[in-house]
Amino acid sequence: MNWWRKLFLIGTIVTLSVAGSYSQYTASWESLDTRPLPEWYDEAKFGIFIHWGVFSVPSFGSEWFWYSWKHNSAKFVEFMENNYPPNFTYQDFARDFTAEFFNPEDWADIFQSSGAKYVVLTSKHCEGYTLWPSSTSFGWNAMDVGPKRDLVGDLAYAIRSKTDLKFGLYHSLYEWYNPLYLQDQANNYTTQVFVNQKTMPELYDLVEKYEPEVIWSDGEWEASDDYWKSKEFIAWLYNESPVSETVVVNDRWGTDDLGKHGDFYTYSDRFNPGYLLEHKWENCMTIDSPSWGFRRNAKLSDYLTMDTLIQTLAETVSCGGNLLMNVGPSKEGIIMPIYEERLRGMGNWLNINGEAIYSSKPWTYQNDTLASPKMNVWYTKNATDQTTVYAIVLDWPTDNNSLTLGAPKFTVETSVTLLGHDQSLVWKAADNGIQITFPNKAEVTSEWAWGLKLTNIQNYSYDNTGQHDFCLQEVMKYEPTWESLDSRPLPQWYDDAKFGIFIHWGVFSVPSFGSEWLAFRLIFHSTNYVDFMKKNYPPNFTYQDFARDFTAEFYDPEEWAEIFKNSGAKYVVLTSKHHEGYTLWPSETAFSWNAMDVGPNRDLLGDLAKAIRAKTDIKFGLYHSLYEWFNPLYLYDKNNGFKTQLFVKQKTMPELYELVEKYKPEVIWSDGEWEAFDTYWTSKEFIAWLYNESPVKDTVVVNDRWGTGDLGKHGDFYTYADRYNPGVLKSHKWENCMTIDKDSWGFRRNAKLSDYLTVKELVTTLAETVSCGGNLLMNVGPTKDGIIAPIYQERLREIGKWLSINGEAIYSSRPWTHQNDTVTSGVWYTKKEENEKIVYAIVLNWPPGGKLKLGAPQLLMNSSAIYMLGHNQDLQWTTSEGLKVQFPNKADVTSQWAWVLKMTHV
């Protein structure tokens, strides 16, 4: 049993121990269309289509021979009259579909040599004849009549045992002359006898028996997808089939579905728009231009040339598509030499230029703006190196071997190489572009089109998903290496701020029991969580069911902003998405699991960002969990030892880019990193973009939670661990993230007063943290209704009162030589940055008798002075037997918990 089956079998538990499957797709396009495209398909770029069947016997006209003949197309009728007896039927051709020379290993070798990454075989065309022993096609399949063998199974085995290609299957939903289909058609598709007895049993049989990773549907156009039961099949395919995590389907599932639904769109046969499309698409086309099936009477001019095939590949890939190139084997099972020559020629070209094709992404430009004719240069970009772009030049330049390009903007660090050629090419600025000198053509290995590799270009674009491009205006400053990223100076505002507010809010705020990890605890049967669910919710209640009660009806972001401003905090960090995966903004990658679609039906994140910026001078930041506990894409990557990155490329990175571009947070507080390295998360690439080109590049700060082993090593500030408070000075900027509710980050309805830290404890933590060079990020957990509970409000407002008196010792301060006093405990020091001789002593406990002895500071009797912040008069002090300070009458002092001495000329 594969991992996906296991996941969904325990899904009724995994949906968080309260039953139902966590992210199971339902039989609706709204749900099915949310499924991310499996990464392998976008990376593959090039596949082989194989049209083979009984139509390969007459091998005249096209694979639609039977249909054309039955509809009295003149040339087909004439062909039959001239070559076959009067009573000859189409079924009579089947006995001659012999496949005696079919060697699937030879086919596999040809396909591997072509450079293709997947193969799609016609398991059944519209004639209804199946290439496997279908139990629903008795007497009309390759085991019963013709070759007497399982052609599908034999090829699947050869492809998988001899190559690294993916195996896929074409399947026609309808059959021209099947009586069951014709009866349903006559009933205006109000009956589904054909679907129930033929189409669906075949599809399930194919998937379970051969595990194809492409289902290429066809023959859909006469009836709706409701008639075909397409959505129900695809939901099963995505959820429970043996290929659920890797399979891709096209868009041919019912009338009007073309270009609307499916993992990739085909739109029509031979579709090649010449411009970038938003959704993944495929250009399915034929080497024999008039026909998909083999034709004995085809002329050489009917076969596309290598130049045309490579041009089609370049155009297709540049515009975001895959190319599915068709061959039609003979009835004997031979891939004719003309096809083999074309396929091996493609392979030779890809051996040299494949770097510009495989795993590439569309660039800002698809074809060049200046090259004449401009359609002869097509661009792709490197998916991992954002400064590298490829120009596929279809025609060798005739002007002294020089080519002028208008799209790329070069820098002094730009280099140009010709793929397959060892030496760098010479280039120079020209009118409106860049002029590149090609080498002697005799020294070049590629025969048809030539791939230029352009590195360190200026107007490159980066996008981990292939969905958005970010055009840059200057050369990148920080490289995606920790050595480079760690060299970035810390934006001063963050070190000056000292104090921020953390907000943990999400679906976990609905049960508001235990902690924000409730969903996870249920999976592992933590007793108190399981008992809580059993006592309070029905047996089939799922974690997702909580979302509808995440109402936020009393959420007033302006009121929150007022509370945070009065707390004295200088920045706020909101959980945009916790490990449960629910997003507080309408995320493009969390359809139906975000605050706009379910629950409050509003952009909680955007509303707070607007209020914070409109009503306060506080910086706005966002927490984001890299991983999600139960996201199938993440579990798939994890199961693969993180060698795949489906989740990162289709979920994590798109979310992060979207958050930054849309909300411009000045803190990115990453979490959920610990199970995989930063190379899996592509953290360095994101941070490089963040520092170089994002809309917050000059002010943004990030923490250290970007991958296994990164804690306390990389980032603008280190967190080390939750509630980290070392009590000693750290050499790198750090942050103490902690909670007012000692046991939970999220709101808990059953929390006791003793669970909340007192104001004195909070002030103590602030003093300790700032003295040792850290910032304090103090967490509150709002209710599901959107209320910051009174206990939290009280704590925050009291902290604000303390800071309004003593903030001089906190904001913009720096650690002093000593962090705490050498004689009296409970005294913590800071210093004023601009004046090394001003030191602050934060005294946590009122000294007995009002007399305080300090061992660390040394004062000058004639010039030094000591003040208490919030008190107008100088304090008396002596230096006999150490520094002794006389406190004023406590009744005259405004601060209630800790008291700050300001000492000059220390």
C-alpha cells in the first residue's frame, strides 16, 4: 500500500482525530482545480504521444478512418472500394493488427534517446479497440484479436525498467459506434449506461493495473462532464488512486471543459498560442502534419522537419507549455525510420541545449523585442539561478555572425556562452540592444537551433512557481548564500525598537483549548485533547469544521491598533498562517482554507495592516509557517526524504512572495522549518530576493528559522528557541519571543489567572532581554470572535504605562559593559547609544530602606549625577564602600514595578 493510500485511510483520523480527510478533493471543479500541478510535469517539457490501434492497419487518411468511411467521405469510400471486398467491415481489419515486430524495449530506447521525459500511449481510441485485455471490451481488444498480447502492459514495463520516463495513457471517453453510447446519446444523455458499464470501468482498470502518471482524456465533446462522471473519477484519482500524488490530467472531460479544468490545458490539437499563458498547457502535435496514426501513403513533405520541430519546442516551452510530439507506429509495431530519425535528432539537440528546456521557466519576455525577425529568438529562464536566461536562436545570424538582442539588459558581469561551445562569446552594447558575436559555425556542435546562456543579466525575473515575474532595476547585491546574506547590516529600526507584539490567531482559536497545537495533539492521541473532543463534539466532527465558527464578528483592527500603540510596542507580528495551514488572508494557494472563504469572510491580515499603518507608527510584520502538519504535498516531500519540493514550490514560496508583495511586512517571522534543510525550503533564494528586490528590501528583517541547523546561525536576528532568555550578552542581535499565557500562544478559554504572567514578570523579562542585547516579542492570543481578552489588554496597557516613564532606558539603548550588577541582584543595565557615559540601571525591586548599593558603575563625584526616570529631582549618592544611592519617597514615584536610574558621566 503506497503512502498516499495510507494517508487517506487514516485521513478520517488525520482530519485531526475527529474524522474525515484533511485535504481530500471533492468531486467539484472548485475543489479539483485547487490541486497543485505535480512538479515533474512542469519540469519535463517534452513528451511522446503514440497513436496506435486498428486504424494502423488500413493506415490511410488518418486514425479517424472508420468514422470518415461510415460518413461517406469520398476518398475513404473509394479506398475501400478499390482495395477490399464489398462485405469487408472495420472489425475485419483487427486480425491484421499483428504487431509481430513490436519490441517495447526498442521503443523505450528510441524514446529515451529522443530526450522525452514522458510517453502517452493510446490505450483506446474512439474506435473502441483497447490495447490491453479490457474486461469491458470482450472480443475487441489486443489480447483477444490481433496481436494476442497486452500491448499497454508490455510498453509500460519496458518504459519503467529501461528508462526514467513517466508512463501515461490516452483514453477516449466515447466510442463512435458502441450501441450503449448511441443509446445514451439518443436519450439526450439522460441515461448513463455506457459510462457506468464501459467508460468508468475502463478508466479505473487502467489506473489500478498500469498506474499511468498521465491520463490524457479525449472524446468528451458530445456530452457534459456530469454525464461522463469525470469529476468523480478525477477526485478518486487525486485522492485514492495508486498515482494520486503524481498523476496529471488534461482538460478534455466534457463539453466546454477545454481550457477551464485539468492539471494542464490542451485547448485544441496543435495549440500553440505564441504568448505566455497563466495556466500550464500542452501543445499536442504530430510529426506527420495531417495525421496522428501511421499513413502508408504519407510523403516526405508531410513530415515536419527538424527545424520546425525544434522551433515548435522552443515556442511552446518559452510560453509555459509542454510539447507532446506524436508518432504513429505501423500495424506491425515498427516506429518507422522517419519518425525515429526525428526523435533521435530531437535527442541530439536536447543533449546540447537541454539546459534551456528542462526545468526552465518562462522569462519576462517570450521572444526578442529587437532581433529580426523577432520570432526567431525565444527565451526561457533558469529555475534556480535567477540571473540566468537562455535565448534559443532559431536562425544562425548572417550579419558577420552577429546577433543583436533587445530584451536582455547586460551588466559588466554578464557573460554569454553558446551551449555546446566551450568559450565565452564577445558582446558589446549596440543601438537599443546588445550585439553578440557568434563563433565560427564549423566549431559549433548543434545543427539546427542554438542556445545562448546569458548570466548576470540585469532585468532578470525570479519566481519559484513560474507564476509571477519580478523585473529588477539593478544588479543583485546579496547572493543566495549565507556568507553573502549574513553580511547584510541589521536595519537600525529593529535594534532601536526593543519591544514588539506577537499575535497568534487562527482556527485553533475556536476550540481554544490546550494550545494552538490542538490539531497535532489529536493525531497523536494526547489524552486530554481526545477527551475534550469526545465530551464536546459529535463523533464525525473534523478540525475543518471549526473554521466556520472562526467568526471574528467583534474584530476591530483599529481597536487592536490602539491597544498595541498604548502598549509601547514598536512592531507587531501577526500569524499569517500557522502549522494548520489556514491563512488569515485570501491566499491563492489555500483555496477554501482561508479567512476570506470560510469563517470571517474577510482579509484579516490586510485589515490589520491597514489599521496599524493608518493609526500608529508601529512596524507591521508577519509570522509564516514554512510547513503544514497535514498538507499532502508536504507529506509527499517528507516521504521522499525531501528530495522533491512540490510543497515548497507550489505552496510555501508562492505564499511568501504573495505576502511580501501584497502586504509589505517589515518583519518576516519564519517558523515550522525544523524537519528539513534550508536547501529544501529554498530559503536563501527567497531571502536574497527579499533583501535585493522586494518592496521592503531596505527595512525588512528576518529571523533564524529557515531550515534544520539554522537556529542561532543565520538571519537578521536569532530566536534560538521559544522563550529564549539567556541572561548573558549575545554577540548577534536576538529576540525573546514569549507568551503572556505561560502555557499557550493561542487563546485558551480554560486558562487560569495563575497561567498569565504578571506585569512585574513581564517588565523583568523586558529588562533582562534588552540588557543582554535582545528584543522582546510578547504574545497575545485573541478569541475566535476577534477580541483581545481583558487580561491581555491590561498587561499590554500596563507595559505601555511603564514604558511611557522608563522608555528612555529601553528604546534605542545598547548593552553596557555589565548586563546585571555585580553586588545587588535584580539590577539590569543599558546605555545610551549616542553617549557612552550615560548608563541606565533598571532596578526590579525597591531597595530595603530606600538605599541601593551598586558594584558595577563608577561615578565621578564632581561631574556625575543620578536621576530616577519619572522623578524630577537628583538623587543623593555616595561612593564610600561602593556606590550607594538614596531612593526618594516611594509615594513620590510614578513607576509601580521597576525603577530606572539614569547615571551620567559613568
